Amino acid sequence: MIDSAFLSRRAALARMACGFGSLALAGVHARAAASSLAHHPARAKRIIFLFMQGGVSQVDSLDCKPLLTERDGQMLNFDDARSIAKTGKGADQRVMKPLWEMKQRGQSGLWCSELFPHMARHMDDVCVIRSMHTEGVAHGPATLFLHTGSTNFIRPSMGAWISYGLGSESENLPAFVTISPALGNGGPRNYGSAFLPAKYQGTPIGRSGQAAKEAGFRYLKSPLSTEASRRQFDLLSTLNAEQSRTRPGDTAMEAVVESYELAWRMQSTAPQVMNLDSEPEHVKALYGIGEKETDNYGRQCLMARRLAESGVRFIQVNYGDNSNNPAWDQHSNLPKHADHARAVDKPVAGLLADLKQRGLLDDTIVWWGGEFGRTPYAEKNGTGRDHNPGGFSIWVAGGGFKAGHAHGETDEWGHRAIAGKVHMHDLHATLLHQLGLNHERLTWRHDGRDYRLTDVHGRPVRALLDV
């Protein structure tokens, strides 16, 4: 006698058919619902975020401040949040000149230092925001704020919000992928879904500190034959369909079921997408693949391009490590910036050139920057710079942003944003706007209130847009 807790073969097949039908219908409904969340015509379909963990010095890269050279070595009281947090009061700090020569580049005349000679050739393609400011004076809070719009509460990441709002363009790949994420300063929270359904969280590829050539989707390829793999998947689908039927409204269960289906479809798609060996040699060379200093980040950037053209909505390419001192965090050894710049400069420039020549830059936003900038003074009278959330630079390119344009200003020291100020909430709102999403309407009700990426702040900065 068969225990009623188990399904007969006939019942299993019948329910499996219903299950597949339900899952397929749910997929159709999910895609329809996702597309309905778009609030206005979009200028961009996707974002590639090149995260420079630790904070690049804006006065050594994109924000030219001659006064720093004129007053180099002088002791002045900058009286900022960072020095007050350390000393309880403002203290005199030694002005420190830029370590790399600043030059105006291209027809636009945008400033870019010798720290980034390859990116400098693309200044006519980017929109430099020189008046960024944010929350948090330490890496942990500032990094969380950049990714989630909050310095301490557990909130959905920006990629999760975009995944929820738009879904993926591909049925065979996730909407949100993060390449080589770090374990510290927020870790999985930086690509998590928090109270949004789990299916919207990011899919990590590799991890910080792991060579990019070892990362990828190879583990998704089943060791079983195609027929055996199909039978295994059919059995899992049967059990999943029955579980879903008995637990309606269980979003965690729904996410697990959908993840199994997506993983199955990815077996046939993802390995080809992640196979960089199929790229022509001249394309690999464009990204610096095969060169000691640029091979790792070059592979990450090329992965990002292949994921973008395959339908992934939000791709984060992380440059950092898992140490207590993130990559660009030079408190006492600012010349170390040059090592990191050599690792990312050519790959980033290659990504811009590759997207542009393929016609992808028109509807792809490339966002480059860190969680904050650096101070114009030397920390502890040394040879490094401290954290500076009050005024720093990033750039964005493509997706309807003005090309060859500089927006906003910091003060004469490059210390605080004073004109055309853009808060991180404003940047988030603007990026969502370009994707066709109104940041005030992209909400999720949780614990009795509506939440959004920008909390109760932010506005799209129209001056950044090519309208």
C-alpha cells in the first residue's frame, strides 16, 4: 500500500504538468507586472556600475584645484566631520598638492589627471559630477548608503530595486549580477533584497580576492547527461510545484522554485555568455586581458559587457578586496593609488570603447566611482588622504547623460560640494529616472509603510541629462 504522503507516478505527472503550466503562467505574469512598473519612456535599459571600493581621491583625478599646489604644506583648519569625529574638535591639517598632473582633455576640455591616461581619452564620452556628497564618514556606513540608500538599516540594494521594477530582458539570466563582491563593509547586504522577495537579490559571480578567470558559471553545467539532467529537473519541478500549491503566498518558497528554474535555463545560456575565450584577440587586448596588471579587472569588465548585451539589467563590477583597508583607501600612502589605477584604467576605457562601437552605450549607463572621496589635506601630516563624504567626483556615461559635461563644483580646496550639489539620493533618483522608473513610485509596503530606495529624499538632476 502506498503512503498517501507520497505521490503516485500518474499523480506526479499530472501535477507536474499543472505545475509547469502554473510556473510558466507565473513567469508571464511576473514579466508583465515588471514591465508595468515602468513609469515613463526609458533612455537606458541597463546599468554597469564600476565600484571603486575605498574612495578615489577626486583632487588627484577629476577635480582640478590649483590652490592646493599654491598652498602645499601650509597648516589650515578644515574643521570637517572626519577630523571632529577623531579629535572632538577641528584641528589644523597640512594642505597636500595633487600627486599627478591635471590636464584638460578632448574637445570638451574636461579635467583628468595622469593617474588615468586611458580614461582621459574618453572625457568627451562621460558626464563628470564634481559635487557629489553622501552619508557616512566610514567605509561601512558609506558603502551601505551607496548600495541601499541607508547607512544602518537593512534595506534592499539598488540592483534589487531595479530587478523588482524592470525584471531581466532575458529569461535565461538573472536581472542583477554582482562580479567579485567583497565580504566586508556590508557584504551580501550590498546586493541583497532585504524585505523585497528573495528572487530580486543579486547573483554573485566569484568573490573579491578570487582571480576573475576562476569565476563564472562553470559550476552550473550539470555533470549528468542531458537526458538524466532533464529527468532530475522534472522530478524537482514536480516536488516544487506540490510544495508551492500547499504554501500559497510563501515568497521564500517561490524564490527557491524560481531559482531552480532559472538555474536550469542558465545551464544552456550562461556558460556561453561567460566564455571569454570566444572573444577575438583584439577585443581581449582592448580590455588589457593577458597583461599582468590589467588581466583580472579586464576580464570582469568584459564579463559585464557580455552580460549587458545578453539582457542583465544591473551589473556591478567590484574593484576591491576583503581587507580592513579597501583598495583605494590610502591614508598614509597615496602613491598606492597609481597601482590601483593601472589595474582598472585600461579595462574601464576598453569597456567604454567597446560599448560605444557596438552601439550599446546609447542605452547602457556606465557609472564609475566609490562610496566617497578623499580630503585635500594630508592625514596626520603624512602622505595619504582621509575620507571625504562632503565633496567628491564620479562619472556616468551613456544612457541619456550629457557627454563631455562637468556638473557642479566643490570649494577652492576640493573639500565640500558648494554648487550644483548632488546627493547620493539624487544620483539614485536620476539613474532610476533614466531607466524609466519614478523613484517616488517605485515602492514596497513593509511593516505598515511604503519604502523606496531614496527613502523620503532625492530628485532627478535634470541638468545631467541630454534632453
